[in-house]
Amino acid sequence: MKDAQNHPVGSVLVAEDEPGLRAFLAEVLEGEGHRVMLAASGLEAQAALHAHAFDVVLTDLKMPGLDGLGVLRAAKAEQPHVAVIVLTAHGSVDSAVEAMRLGAFDYLQKPLRSPNQLRTLVLRALEDRGVAAASSSQVNGASRTGELVWQDPVMAPVASALVRVAPTQATVLLIGESGTGKEVAARSVHQLSRRHAGPFVAVNCAVLSDNLLESELFGHEKGAFTGAVATRPGKIELAAGGTFFLDELGELKLDLQAKLLRVLEGRTFERLGGTRTYAADVRIVAATHRDLHGMIQAGTFREDLYHRLAVFPIRLPPLRERPGDVPVLATALLSRIGTELGRPGLRLDGAALARLKSATFSGNVRELRNVLERAVILAPDDIIEASHIWLDPTAGHLTEAASRRGSSHALSAAGIGDEETLEALERRAIERALAAQGGNRRRAAAMLGIGLRTLYEKIKRYEL
């Protein structure tokens, strides 16, 4: 709802044990048109939350009986989408950060510098409450949070953390094994943030040399190095007004870590070979599969940079810890693969789905996609069967891996001989991969999950 001044108004619960401050907060908020209910203690606030619906809760952290963290927990239990703002005394920032980890929208330090601080923050909370309420949706039994699709209960805290942190300006550190969906999580943060209309720019630190990475991050001036024939802006500059995603953070060398620290501390940077200082108007989300604490101990990662990046760390669990996600991820990935290959309508039969659910994906979601791509190549029609699911091919020996992992059982159950059929399936898989990639052998090898040399050997073997 909006008032005549065209700004959102809502229902606000104020929990504050100091009478004077409580009256002041009410006066400011009512002056903006908000409906305000007052609570003189945490227990009163808890009772109010049980009896009434609120858009925003403003609570002091230090109160007798039930403190502000207790009010926060009660608010999230009773009304999951309510925005909670905590008031904390100067010097108690650690408590405020803990409150944000538990789901607080933001915090204000006492004494308030200006009533406008309160007005602005409550308006932001009301605006973002609409985003948060709509950020998670249910589609065919699966949940979607931003771009993240999930169903296993293990992912609920992850989704909740993404929704909580997205509207803030906090730097996010995503931690997890390769292939767990860290970039999808980063895109979700961007999509649910106030910067969603701006660009999402990603850089993978593992795929570029040190010199190229520095230029990629910060840009360079003409003549900065051999081959720099023109001035070129970096990815941080291109992400202005949006989100900058720094993937594989642990691969950064110490000198680049120092330069990134400057961006985080001073929000400025310089292009390579230049002297002009540019403003870094970006929200940074970083990700790594490395043990940064171990790297700090080994002297290969800066501790001060870690603390700047890990303002709000989120761990992405591996797929083996969330088997309930396999069906929804497989369905979503299969739809995407079908679109890419011009084969809409692809689906998994019950046996194929059961085989996927029983697998341990060491490569996580990335490996699941590879398995499905191979299955689509092998399937003669739109139904993916258990015999098309080949898991963990090693060194290009698809037939051996498939027989070791159980495809032989599915084939024998159908009355088909292992060796002859698997060889025929492999030949057919290679033919379809080559056709799907327009004869490009390098892309076909990548699609099959085998090396280029192995593909050449098999093409020769099968006289393709």
C-alpha cells in the first residue's frame, strides 16, 4: 500500500524498553503514515507477533526478559517474510551482524543520527519485503529462490540466507565444492537485490593468467603492456550499478589480493598502466572451493581480505548431501538441454530417475548435467531410460564405466547382451554428438565427457 506521498506504508511493531525512545520512534513512523504498535518488552513483542500481522519489526537488541535476538526468532517463526530491523548501541556491531545472520533485514546504531535514517530504512524494508515475499515460489512441488531450484530440506537454510542478504549491500562469500551451483546462487543474490536492474558480471580467476586477470578485473590503458593497442575497461568497471561475481577466488595471487582489498575498503581502483582513480560502484559476491583458512595459515591468502569478503558466508552443500534435489535439478537441466539441442519434450522414466537418485555425484550439479547430456545423445526417442544413464566415465572409457556402475544390470534385465550392446550404444553416442555439434570434434568430445584424442581413436575404431 502507498500513501498520498507515493511511498509505501505498512504495519510496524516497535519493541523498545526505554519509554522516551519508544515514543520518539512511534512519532517518526506515524508521521510517515505507518500503523505502529508499541511493545515495552520482548515478551510483549512476542505476544503481539502471535496475535497480529506486521510488515516491519523494529526491536532493540538489549531488553530484559526476551532480548532482541529472541524477538527476531519469534518474528521469523510467526511471520517468515516480516522485515526485522534491530537497534544496537554503538560498539555492539558484532551483535548486529549476528542478528543479520539470523534473518534481520538491517540494523541501526543508537543514538540515531537523524530521524531520516529510520524513515529511509523502514521504507527500504517495506519495498524489499515485497521482493522477499515473492522471491521463493513453488512450481510442481519444487521451490525456486531467484534462479536457485531446490526441493531437499537441506537447501532451505541456503535459500533463506540468500533472501535475507540479497536486499543488503553486504559482501557475500559462497563456499562449496566445484559444481554445487555457486554462480546460480550469486545470480540469485543479484536478482533479488536492489541492483537487479544493473549488470551481473562474472570473472573466473582460475581460467586466466595473472597478467590477463589483472587486466580483466581492472582494465588497462593503451600501451600498458605489449599488445595493449587500445584502452579497455575492466569487469569491475563494467559491473557499475550491478553485481560483480568473483569466482574461484582462491586462485588470486597475493598482489592481486591487495588490489582487490583496496576495492573493498575504498571502493576505488585504477586501470593497469593508468593513474586515474575510478569509483567501484559494485556489490561483490565471491566464491571458492578452496580452504581459505588453510591458505591463510600457509601465507597464500590475506586474512584481512578474507574478513572483508566473508561478511556473509553461505555454504552450498554438495549434491550427495541433498539427494532430494536430484529429481528437480534433473528435470530442469533436461528441459534446458532439450531446448539447446532442438529436442523439446525430453523426460526421464521412473527407472532412470531412480538410477540418478542412487548415484553419488562427485562433480555435483555439473556432473549431473554431463550425465544427462550423454543420456540424451544415447536415447533414440524422447524417453530417457536407465540404460542411457552412464555414470562416472573415466579416461574416455564409457563402456567400462557404464558396466562397472550398473548399466549392465539394466541391459541384462531387458535380455540384451552387455558387450555388444554397449559398444553399439557408444558408437551411436559418438555419431549423435558429432551430429549435434555440426561435426566439430572438440565440442563433441566435451559433450561426451571424453578427451579429444580418445574421440579420434574411437572414430577410427568405428570407422565413422
